[in-house]
Amino acid sequence: MSPIVELKDVRKSFGDLEVLKGVTFDVNRGEVAAIIGQSGSGKSTALRCMDRLETIQGGSMLICGHELHDDDVDLKSLRRDVGIVFQSYNLFPHLTVAQNIMLAPRMVKGMKQRQAREIADTVIAKVGLREKMDCYPEQLSGGQQQRVAIARSLAMEPKLMLFDEVTSALDPQLTGEVLRVMEQLAADGMTMILVTHEMAFARKVADRVIYMRDGKVHEMGSSDILRTPATPELAAFVSESAEH
Ligand SMILES: Nc1ncnc2c1ncn2[C@@H]1O[C@H](COP(=O)(O)OP(=O)(O)O)[C@@H](O)[C@H]1O
Ligand SMILES: [Mg+2]
């Protein structure tokens, strides 16, 4: 299997604060990797670096064939290959669901209205919201808005999807519907890296679990490491998470 994501000794600082202190891991095509760890351990920063929303100061990062440590990386082409979804959905309130989804294919890929609409129809079906195409975001629940945000990313036909705590703002019931969409994406073979607090989900869906601690990968392996952690730190983290 060929890695679609390769991080080697990645370092990232904000001013004097070193946030990523040499992060190394690979993700293969079709794999689901879950990044877990305490708040402040650098999970979001690592993810943001993978879409070059942040630049790195050391090491190397190869994402879908793009060398992100190069200054002349083609950002447009990178962003076409990588979709990213955040905790906040950031849908445009004045656009319908269909218009939100069609925007990037039209603007970034220069697609014709009809073709963009076809893609929108396909991706909205994937997230189970076909009947909401002409609604405005405010007419949808938080879980539905997050599913539209996922559909909007999928409309760019990415090779890699990044998810940063996409269910953290949602009630347990709405969390479930978003996780089911992500599980289906995984089953369809999408390569995904997700930062999550949902341990049960990570255990079920992740091929690889990456436990970050203080800007480093502290422990990594199959989801079995959540059952039988090798380090006392991951053991403590897993048992703390189980209490919530
Ligand atoms: N834009 C920024 N400027 C300065 N410090 C930042 C910035 N983004 C994150 N940090 C700091 O980097 C550290 C890691 O943050 P983050 O990657 O968001 O952690 P996590 O997602 O694991 O909670 C924290 O100490 C945070 O305060
Ligand atoms: Mg975070």
C-alpha cells in the first residue's frame, strides 16, 4: 500500500511556542486514521498543516503527492485534493443547501451549473438530505448543517478528507447521524483523518489510532491500542474518556 499522507519529523511553532515537536506518521490510501489526545496536544494544528492552513518549520509533509514544506506548493491543486471539515459548519446563510454545495465546484473548478447540480445531487444523497436541497442553513438542525458541510467538501471529489472534532458542538443524538455519514464514507473507501473525542467511533472505524501528547505522537497502532494501551499515559487518557 502506498501512503497518501506522510509526515516526517514535522515541527511547527507559533512564536516561541513549539506546538508540533517532531510528528511522524503515514496514512495509506483508503485508511481511516483517528487522532486522539488531550486538549492542546497539537491535534488541530497537525490537521491544519495538512491542508497548508499553517506552514511548517521543520521536517517534511507529503499529502496526496504535494510536498507541503516546499514554498512553491500549488495550493489550489492541494485544496482540490484535500477536503477539511471543522466543528463549526461555516455554511453561507444566504445560500440554499444546493447553492452552498455547488459554490466551490462552480468557482474553483469552473464547472457548468448543470454538472455542479448533478454532483450536488450525488453528494447530498450520500449524507441523506436530498429533501433539504432548497432549504437555507437556518432551517436545518446542527447535525443536518454539519452533514451539508461534509457534502460540500465531497462535491470537490477530494482524495483525502480531514475532520476536526466535527461532532463536538452537537447533542448525542445529532452526533450519531453525523458519525453514521462518516462511517459510510469510510466504508466507501474514502481516506480520512479525523480528530475525535468519540472513542467508541474510533474503536469501530479507525484502522489506525494516533495518540498525541505534548506535540508528539506518544503511541500509535491499530484500534487495539485503545483496548490494550502500551503506555500509562494512553491508558489514563482512555479511562478518562470513558468517564464522559
Ligand atoms: N494560531 C495560533 N497561535 C498561537 N498559538 C496557537 C495557535 N493555534 C494553536 N495554538 C496553540 O498550540 C497548542 C496546540 O493547539 P491545538 O493544535 O489547537 O491543540 P488541540 O487541537 O490538540 O486541542 C495550544 O497550546 C494552542 O494554544
Ligand atoms: Mg483542536
